Amino acid sequence: MTVYVDDMKAAYGRMVMCHMLADSTDELLTMADKIGVARKWIQKAGTYHEHFDIALSKRALAVAAGAIEIDRQGVAAILKRRRLEIAACAPVTEG
């Protein structure tokens, strides 16, 4: 189980943002608490695509706290894996 930060650099006002995601919601929220990101800023909560958009200053704190740096392809691979894991756990309906 791991927390990841990507290398995106998207302008948002005067800030530059990237994504922080994790293998589990608990890990994502624990890291958010650790680096001072309010839990209310989580995006797409409860889905395979849940993440935080964080400023580069918070990214540096996350990396110092053990987050793994990934690129865009890394994000795609993680999201695909999480989507498939959720699909594998979905109940099968007859019909």
C-alpha cells in the first residue's frame, strides 16, 4: 500500500498543482492529514479515481513523508488497477 504524487504542473490561480492518490482511502487521508491538506478537498471520494489536487509545496512534504513520485503513465496504471480491483469485487447479477 502506497501514496503517490504525479508530475503534473497545472496552474490554479497563483498556485501550481499536482495529484496525490493512494492504494487505499485510509492511506490517502492519513497522508493528507500528515502534510496539512484538509480532508474536505478530496475529489471523487469513494471511487477508483479519488485523489487530492495539491500544491507543489505539499507535494514536497508528501515525498518527504514517503510518497512515491510517478508520471502520467504511472497515474493511468494505478487508476486502471484500482478500477479492475473494484470491478472484480462487484457482485454478479443474474439476468
